[in-house]
Amino acid sequence: MSDEKKDLDYYMNLDWTLIEGTDLDFNGNPYHYIEIKEIPSFAFCAKTQEAARANYKTQLKWTLMVMLSDPDCVIREPGEPDEDDIDWESLCP
């Protein structure tokens, strides 16, 4: 992948790991959320699952634009391990 420029379009087309769920707001009303495993700061909420799925990519685009503007920011791509994926028990005696 070193020859391909990793720009906004590249990241928008990755197969991100979506974490979806339902919760209650402060008034007890249900809402649906989508998080992205590889971007721990990402969360998008909507009143319905359909609305969340239809609209989360707009927020993903804004999030990636901010991340790409920071030269020190590392964007972990789907399939890349993070600290939570490390089997510490097998590494430590």
C-alpha cells in the first residue's frame, strides 16, 4: 500500500469495524449509536438504527479530515492490532 496515497477517499472506503447499539438518553428515550473500533473517539447517535447507518459517514468524514490535518496523528486501519488485541499472557512469563 506504500505506493497509494492515503488520503480522505482512501480512509472513507476502508471496511471500518462498526460497533452498534441502543441506549437511553437522559429523558429515557431510546437512541441508536455507532462507534468505530479503530477510532476510539468516534461516536454517532440517531433516533433510529436506519438513520444512524444512513448518516454516520458524514461525521466519519469530518473526523478523518481532522485526523489527517494533524501530522502527528496515526490512523489505525481495520485489521491492524492495537494494545487491546495483544495477548499479554503469552508474552509475559
